[in-house]
Amino acid sequence: MSDNTSLKGKTIFITGASRGIGHSIAIAAAKQGANVAIAAKSTKPHPKLEGTIFTAAEDVEKAGGNALAIRLNVREEAHVKEAMEKTAEHFGGIDIVVNNASAISLSKIDKTEMKRFDLMNQVNARGTFMICKYALPYLKKSDNPHILSMSPPLDMQEKWFEGNVAYTMAKFGMSMVVLGLAGELRKDGIAVNALWPRTTIATAAIKNILGGEAVMQASRTPQIVADAAMAIFAKKASEFSGNFIIDDTFLYEQGVRDFDKYRVDPTKDLMPDFFVPDDSIAPVNLKAIK
């Protein structure tokens, strides 16, 4: 595992960092003394979605990091270019980029509005592509540059597409960017990896879209993903790229043995997330703790 100072003075740019997994990664990085650009759309509180770029920035500062709140729509090219410029100007560079912003809507083709298809593919696949594109000039100047996308292994099975073709295309699109860029940037020593949770993670998206409080109780906290991200960033970028990482398997490989601390409710069986390949075996029991 990494020590708790490996990100001190490093600058990390996180999309969708106002809440959920992005927020947890921001706080974990802040605890190591990182500079964090909170790049997200939320500038005003939402009744169903906690957190704004400003509250997240406050949380980062309280955790020991330096924060920059940036209103960012990852669908807008001018926004993305400006956000990168602002971050690099404010902190003196960019060392790590996390593609966390994502749109989700689970519906069959005949029930999927084209504007919803466009939103998911523009935010997830195109947004990730564009963030990476405009971050590259800054990452090439870093001594240990990382790109991390919150996207799944490219496990091309019918079951992942059936019933939610548009969403799966959009998420796999993010992973295709990872696959291609890992090869394209290897000569530059820039690590490009994907990280995905084995179980559902207790976030507002899970609560609002996948089934409310019952699913939340059967989930792990975002901290498991944040801990995995920190361990990834501690790796030497030139030697660790092109990996499609499942959070608990990777953490187990890094020496973590206590996974119960990540459970929302230990008395509930953990719910498997989408897209985890059949041959990926959990390193610990996912059943309820009696």
C-alpha cells in the first residue's frame, strides 16, 4: 500500500467530484496533501443530490489539501480546455486526471429517448476522450502522470448490453479510451488505467436509480474505490498501465485484508455491480456477516 504522503504537492483533476466516488477520491488525495481540482456541474444544492463544487472544495481544504472549484460541463469543449488551463495555472501543473463524471439511464432501446442516449455517450465516452486529450500537454510534464477512468473491464457479453444498450455502450466507450490511450501513451510514461467496483457503491446514483435504501444497505462505501485509487497513484506510472482493475482484488493484492470496514450494513449480502467478469473471483466473502 502507499504511504500517506505520496501525493503531497501533486495536482489531481477530478471530474464529477462534488459527490459520491469522485468526492471520496478527492478527500483521500487531500489527506495526502494533494492539490485537487473539483471539476463538476453542481454549483447549487439539489434536493436529491448532496454536494456542490464549493462544498466539496471546503471538504478538501478541511482534509488537508488545496482545492480549486471549477464549474465544468464535460460535454463542452471550451469548458474542458479552460478547466485544464485554470488548474495548471493555479497549481503549476497537472499530475493526475480522474474521469469520474458519468451519466446513467437503464432502459431498453424502445424506451430510450435519443437525448438520453446522447447525454450518456457525450458525458461518458466523449467526455473521457476529451478530458484526456486536453490534459495530455500538462501530464507530459509530470514526473509520475496517471489517468484513471471509473469504467469497467471490456467484458463483451450479451448480458451486459441487454436491457441497457445505450448505457453499456457509453461505459464501455470510456474503457475503450483507456485501452487505446494506454498503448498510445506508453512511450511517454503516462499510466492509463480503469477502476471498477465489484459491488454496488453507496452513492446518490445507486439510491435514486437502482432501488433506493435496500440497495444502499447492500453496498460498500465509496471509500473502497478511493483507497484503490490512492494505491494506483502510488505506482510508478511508466510500469503500471493498461490495467482494468476491480477494487477489492487490487486492494487484496496490495495487502489489504479488512474489507468489512467498507460495508454499509454488515448484516446484508453485498450486491454485485454490473460488468464484473464471470472469472473475477472475490478475494473475500460477500455474504452477510452473521
